[in-house]
Amino acid sequence: MKNRRQKKLNNKAVLLLGSEDSVTKESIESWNQYIEHINELHILKGDHFYLKQNQDIVLKIIQDYLLSSHCENSDLSTVVSS
């Protein structure tokens, strides 16, 4: 089978990560090789299941991202939420 370079998805994305997760920040940031427009990486308190204790914060991040005009920008910034 041939190795062929996959084309990046021309989508917009915001990334979320638990501060105590076994997944590393570098691993999460590597998604930029697959997705064209990643703007933010939010690091939330908790492990891999950070969503359980941060539902309101996650919903706010998603809402703010969808409503903001900066989602057009492709510069990645990191936001640490407590």
C-alpha cells in the first residue's frame, strides 16, 4: 500500500485537554497536521474525563468559540482554565 500524504481538513477546531490527562499537550497539538484551523487549546482541571467536572466550562468554551469572530484565525493559543 502506498504512503500518501493526507490532505488537511479545512475545518475550524478548538482543542480541550485535562490537566491530569495521560495524553500530552504535544500530542494534542499534533492535531494541527490534520486540521487546518486550530485556534485554541484549553487545559481544564481534571484527568481524561475532565468533562464530568467541567461541563459548564466546556459548554461556555464551545459557545464562545462558535460565536466569536476569531475562529477565522488559524493561530493556536493555549488557555489554562481552573
